[in-house]
Amino acid sequence: MNFKLSLFSIIAFFFSISNSYSDTKITYKSAKSTSSYYQMGVQIAESMKKSSNGSIIVTVEESQGSVQNVKEVIARKGNYVFTTPPVLVKLAIAEKAMFKGKGNPRFAEIRALFPIPSLTMHFVMSKKAKVNTFEDMAGKTILLGKGSFGAKEGAKYLKKFGLDGKVKLANVELSNAVPALKNGQIDGFVTAGSFPAPNVIEAASSVGVNVISLSDEQIKISKRTKLIIPAGTYAGQSSDITTTSLPVVTYTTTDMSNEVAYKLTKTYWDSKKMLGNAAKWWNGVSHSMIKNISTKIHPGALKYYKEKGVKIASHH
């Protein structure tokens, strides 16, 4: 009887190990289906399945935005994975800004896994406009777009950098930025997204553009994260572009086991070259971006980073 029980226990134990590694199902909450971040989620899902020989299955869900992704932590259980800027997780835990009066103990259980491409600010000016610095934009017609992070951030920079009321704001949808630039309706446009940005690639190759760099002082005033777009990213770009970014990180909760978090994190970094071959925006992601994570990293992910000798801040 004891022998049978022991044998059953051993079989059950090995089955549970096998099951935890061979049948890992992840729900990945991303962004709107029309966004580049949703596309990134699909790419991650495909690379996870391929790199793990089908042992990690990621289901990508559309989202209305980063705030919603964080709020869903309250009701979600199991292997819930989502993307959001680190600042929003910090605000949720502290019950500040959009989370004021909406706190929940679950927010303190959020844990980081790995960074993905940052939202990168691009101030794109036609070469014909002869704009080389932010100050040169005075008197020009600029398209900011409406409602997006890039539009809000662009408007903030115009105000903070002394250009409020000195540029003409075009009433054109951001989706029409390149045609408007081609026909001279606008001198430039502002866009935020992972780099290289598709609309900037199109503008650079078809019209010829200058993507404006920000000074260190301007970056300090913006209170955003400094980011370098390497020379040669866009057609005609002979030098690095210094700009700002909003880091974006993939998170889960303490519901996820250390084994799954380790496997997910390792598979992501092992797949990054393959991801970069499929879409260049992955090439801008590096271990150095882990410093942008301002809250706790999942122990399973930490195990991977320690194995790789990645420097981790003490608060993790």
C-alpha cells in the first residue's frame, strides 16, 4: 500500500513538473489592435511558441490602453501578462493620479519581467523647412495629432521650450502626416512610437526629413527618459538623434510561478535576435533598459538576470 502510494506520488510529481513546463498558457494584454504594440504582442507570442517548441502558448488580447491593463490585475489570476509604462505601476501602488481613491492590494503584487521597445518621441521636419533645432520650428506648421501620447507630449514640449503660440498647428489626422508633408501642407509632424517608426521611415525615404534632437537641458525639463536613435536608422540620418522616451515594460503578478517567469524571461531574450530580424524596433531593446523598472522584478526573472550578470538596482 505504501509502495503503491509512493509510486503514485512520484508519478504525480513528475507529471506536475512536465505539465508546468510543457503546457504554459499566458494571457498577454497588449494595446489596441491597430497599434504597433499589439503587433509586438503577436510577434512575442509567435517567438515564444517557436523558441519553446510549443511549450509556451501566448494568447494576445486587445486593450484600450496601459491604465486598463494595470486595473485588470485586480480581477485577473494565473499567468496574466501585460504591458505598461513603469510610472503607471508606481502610481497604482501609491494610489496617485488616475489611481487616486482606486487603490487595491493586488497592485502591490505586480512584478516586472522584461522591457519592450519604448515610446520614442520624434519631431520630424521636412528638409525643405531647413529646421535643425527645436528653436527653428518657430513660424512653421506642425501636425501634432489628437489624443495620443505623442500629441500630448508634443504640445507639452512646445509650451515648455518657449514655442507656445509660435508654431501653427495643422488640423490634420496623424495618419495623413506623410501625404501632408509631401504636398507642403505641413512643415513637420510629431509622433511617438517604437523606433524605427513606420511613418518616419516613409517620410525620410519619400520626402527627406530632419528628426530634431533635444538638448540635455530640454530632456531634463521634459522629465522623460533620454534615448538615442542611432545614426542610419532613417534614410539620410548621418548622426545620432537624442530624444526622449517613455519606457514600456512587460509585467505579471506574484500569481506566476518562479519557473514560468524564468522560462518566459529567458525565452524572450533568447528570441530577441529573431524578433529583431522580423521587426527592427526590437533591436533598440537591451539589458540596460532594466534600469527603467522602478518597482519589483519577479524572482523568476531576477534569477535569469543574475545568471547573465545584469546589474540590478537595490530596490529589486
